[in-house]
Amino acid sequence: MPEERSYHHGDLRRAVLDAALDVIATQGVAAVSLRDLARRAGVSHAAPAHHFGDRTGLLTAIATEGHGLLADALAGADLREMGVRYVRFALDHPAHFEVMSRTDLQHRDDPDLVAARDRAAARLRAGLDDLPAVRHGDADPELAALAAWSLAHGFAALHLAGRVPERPDHDPEEIFRALTGFLFR
């Protein structure tokens, strides 16, 4: 007799998101399939599509969640500490970070994604007031934001790729603080 599946799941949306994050963290985003995630959640192969529509919808939901988590992580910090928190976010949430960085995998105009992305960007822009050149109108705030984001994102991506040399006396946050020290002297 075939195994009977229960189609009543406590929180299928969360279960599928968590399973997808696990797959991305261990096998990469290319390994994500709704059918596999349904199997992992013990539901019909069509059930995840009811929540996300398709694979791109699922990845959009992951990116949306990631931007929200990032915005929360950046709250209340000065610009330098925001960079440290950005790096910590990437290291603590590598699957979110990967999907957030891959806009080709997302429904870029999804209203929830746009709102979450804008909230995270607004937090970063708020920290730019710490830069004297921005405060005094000597620097373009958009370019200053891009520079700050590039530094934190680049370091996080390099670290996740195993390209940052191991330093037994420093954790990634301390290494990033040292890097920003070169710029904020």
C-alpha cells in the first residue's frame, strides 16, 4: 500500500523556506527545486507552488526575508559598525546572502522585495551622515553608499569564498574593523 501523505502542515511556507535555505547553504542555489522541497516537507509536489508560485517566487521570498533581516541587523549602528554587522549577517546567513546577491533569480519588481530592499538601503544611507564629506556636501551620497556597500559586501563575499587569509588572532568582524580603520583615520 502506498505511503499516505498528510497535506495538513503546520507552517508549510516556513518549512519550505527553511528547507530551501538548507539546500542553498549545503549544495548551492542551483540545487533548489520545488519538487525536492515538497518531498522534504512531506507534502504533495504541488503544495509549495501554492505559497510561492514557482522557483523564482521562492527565491524572491528568501531574498525578501534576507533584506528584512539585514535591515534589522543594521538598525542603530554608525556606518562603520553597519559594515561589521553586514559582514556578520553574510556569515550567519550565507544562503540568504547568496540569493540576495543574485537578482537574476528574483522577481525584482515584487512589492514585498522592493520594500524590504528599500528598508535595508535606507538604513545604510542613514549611516552616511557619519561621513564628514557627505555631511558637508562634499561627496555624492549615492556614491558614498556604493563605496560603503562595496567594501562590506566584497569582504563578506571574499570571506565566504574562502579567499580571506586565516588569522588566528582575529575574527572576521575584527579584520573588517581593521580594514575600515584604513579609511576612517
